[in-house]
Amino acid sequence: MPTITEEQVLGALSKVIEPELHRDLVTLNMIKDVAVDGSKVGFAVELTTPACPLRTQIESEARAAVMAIPGVETVDVQMTANVSADQRVRGQLEIPVRNTIAIASGKGGVGKSTVSVNLAIALSQQGAKVGLLDADIYGPNIPMMLGIRGMPPPHNDKIAPAEGYGLKVMSMGFLVPPDQPIVWRGPMLHSAIRQFLSDVDWGQLDYLIIDMPPGTGDVQLSLAQSVPLTGGVIVTTPQDVALADARKGLVTFTKLEVPVLGIVENMSYFLCPHCGERTEIFSHGGGRDAAEELGVPFLGEIALDTAIRAGGDQGLPIVAAHPESPQAQAITRVAQALAARVSVINAEREQEGLIHISEIPVTQ
């Protein structure tokens, strides 16, 4: 029986290409803990996100590549994850957050906050450490959507975020009575955003999801000035009016030098719960068309569904309350596509010499 070496294993795995990053697993430093015991080979594949949508494909191709080595009879593949980081965040703010993602829309009424909440929970369910910052200072709805009534006391001279559904959460809604309006000028908004970022004890986070207010105003500018955003997501509905405003949101990100991670089409269609008939109430496909026209990724479609609406009103987000439902699964696929885009953006920054993923410590 031929002797199998670690060099042979790495050589075989160097032929396996990561589908999103378009480089081989060995070059990307994704292969860990290679062990050879006679005809048995074991190794770990360290993904750039636990929410990798191509996890099964990568595992299958890696296993097949090693099985092709003469003499190998069994292959044990362990799939792990070490989320890639946008090192610019830590360079500007002393917070242990790897990636900051702004969820925005050009107008209100498109379900942006609902999308933000469910995407954050979906990422957490995949194994990531996730925070959710409600940056909609004038209309903070995140506490209601998560069913969280208050915050814990301060800890170590910092604001302790609320917690729910595996998320760490901060919102102005925790600090003012529900019926009290907030009437602030730009400088006060800027100060609040800075405090929400630097004075909150977020702990180690892989992703900080930031639910932006609708439109293109002071908060967007303050946030971009306060922290380097890994990227932004535009939420839209299919009709032309919403798409026109979505384009404004995209232009805003571009002017603020924030990469657009993609477009999500919310309320894309309605499935009758009784007969299963599909009705495209607000037209359909506009989000995909806009993404193609503007040259940005299309992350996916989310249905118009009463369970999604009721979940937001009752503090029971559908991804948590009914994770096996088609609607929740669609949101999970969008979350996976988003996580993949973040990995790609960070890899591009690495190639440009801005960061080195191999030097980033594993989140504890």
C-alpha cells in the first residue's frame, strides 16, 4: 500500500476552488489540521462564514479530491468557520466587530426593518455572532418586532445591549417612552449614532446589522462618518415607485464610498394559504431587473405573507417562530447570499493589500 503524505493531501486540495472567492482552498488558508493514519485521512475546511451557501458543495469536492489519492480509503472532513473581517472597523472604532452591514431603503413602507430582523436572526441561526443596531432614531421599531421590553443595567461603564433570539440589540426605543417623539437636529443624531457604536458593550460580533431609517438623510451620513461600513443592502418592493427610490439609496451608498452588497426584493409575491395560488400584487422581478441594470448582486426574493407581518407585530419573527416554513427558508437563503458577499468583499480588500485574512484571530 502506498504511503500517503500530508503534501499529497494538500496538493489534491489545491485543485479545489472556492466557488465565491475563485481561489483554491489551500491558497486561501482554509485547510486545517491535516492528519494521515494509514489509509485514513482527516482535515478541516475553515469557511469564511458559517452561513456559507455552498458549504455542501465545498465539502463534497474536497472529499472527492482526497479520495482520488491512491491508497486513500476513508476521508473525514470537518467543516468549521472563521468569519472574515473588515479590519477598517477596528482601525477606526475600538469595538470587536468584524463586519458592519447597513440595511437601507430609499423610502418607507418596504419592510426594511422586518428584513433586517429576520436576516440577523437567520445569520445567528447559522452559527454567527450577530448584533442588531436600530439606527432609525425617529421611528425605532426593532424592540417591538423582537418582543424585547427593556435593557439590562450598564456593565463595565458601558451600555449593555438587550438580547433576544441570539442577538445583541440596541435601539433608541429602549431609552424613550413609546409615545414620545424624538425631535433632534443633525448633531444630536450624530452623537447618538457614535454612542450606539462605541459606548455599547457589543462583545465579539461577526456581523453588526444596522437597520437604517428610510430615505437618504443625516443618519446615513453620520453612520458613514462614524464607522467604515463593510457594505450596504438595499431593500425594495417590485413596483416602479419603490425601485426609483431604491436607486437613490444605491447612489447614496456610492457617494459615501460604501460597497453595495446587493438588492433584496421584499413583498415579491403572495401565495394563497388556502389554494397555493401565486399572486404578484406589486408586480414582480423589479428588484432583479434593477440589480442587473445597476450592476450589483441580487440577493433574493421574500414573499408578502401574513405570518411575516404577524410575527413582526407580535415579537415572533418568522425565521425564529417557523424556521421550516418556505418564507423563513427564503429569508435564510438571502442571509446566506449576504454572508457570501461579505466574504467576497473582504477577499477583494485582501487582494488589494488592505488586510490579510490569515492574520485575523479566530473569534472566541
